[in-house]
Amino acid sequence: SNCLGEALCFGVPTIVSAYANTLEYCTSKFYIKKCKCGELALKLSKFKKVINKILDNTEILDKYRENSKIFQDNSGSEKAADAIYEHLKLKFKNL
């Protein structure tokens, strides 16, 4: 499973470490580098710096949570079902 995507859908900032699996590492390029929803810390020294940076300024987490709202607002099974239903109504007029 992709725990990065799940975390972001719930507004949980993420730190991707050296223990990330291949999928998590690959998706971190999108979620962390492009969307700015967390930190990439593949080396222990970087991981320590990230933790200290967050402890020194916890408002960073608020920024990451705010950036993750795009995933909260544009995902979920209910929205997917609604989109599919609207598409089907266009194709099958008797729905």
C-alpha cells in the first residue's frame, strides 16, 4: 500500500526515511518535492536535522497540513462514486 497517499488524505505530514519501500520513495518525489507535504530524509544526519527543524518550529507542520488539503478535498470513495455516476448519466440517459 502507499502509506504516503493515505497519510496525506488525512492531513498527516510525512517524513520519508531510508526505510521507505520503493513505492514510497518514488511517490515521495511527487508528494514531498512537488506538493511540499513533508520531508525527504534518506540519511540519518538529514533525518535528525528535519526532526530538530520541526521541533524548533512546529508551524512547519501546519504548512504541510495545509498543502495536503488538496488531497483531502479531491479524493475519497464518495467523490469517486459521484464522478462515476455523473459520467454514467451522460452515457445512459435513463439513469
